[in-house]
Amino acid sequence: MNSCFKAVLLSLSVLALGLAGCSGGGGGPSSGPGAAPAAANMVTGVAATGAPIAGVVYLIDASSTPVTRQTTTASDGSFSFNATGLTPPLPP
């Protein structure tokens, strides 16, 4: 074999090995069995009726003396609560 052919063969081998490590997004499925769990103790959502709703969102737990938390929606209507310490079930 001549040295040019060896260099091309070596380059293609290195390229193939490099691309083999890039075959996919990793992590597994985004939902269903084997999916990564959602952020622990977070309640998230979007307030919208065709368009984002700007305002305050409340979260009330199911304890005998209900705990209420509130947050303001972002410009896209999204909101999130840290539900640590709240008693489930929390309303959807």
C-alpha cells in the first residue's frame, strides 16, 4: 500500500470513530417508560387562551389548613412554583 492510501484510510477510520460517538441525543426518551423525571417538587404551566395571560397564578395545597402560594406569569404566560412542603394532591 502506498502512503497516500494509508493516510486516507486512517483519516476515514478516525472520522468514522468520531461520528459513532455522535449518534443520537443521549438521555433516552423524553416521556413514558425510561424518561428522565421532571424537576422534583416543581409545578409548572402556561396561562393562555390562544394568547398568553398576564397576571397572578395561585397554588393551594390539600392540607387541613391550606397553604397558598402565588407567582406572576412571565410574558409568554408561563409560570412555576416550588411545591416543596405542600400537601398533595395539588390541583392541575
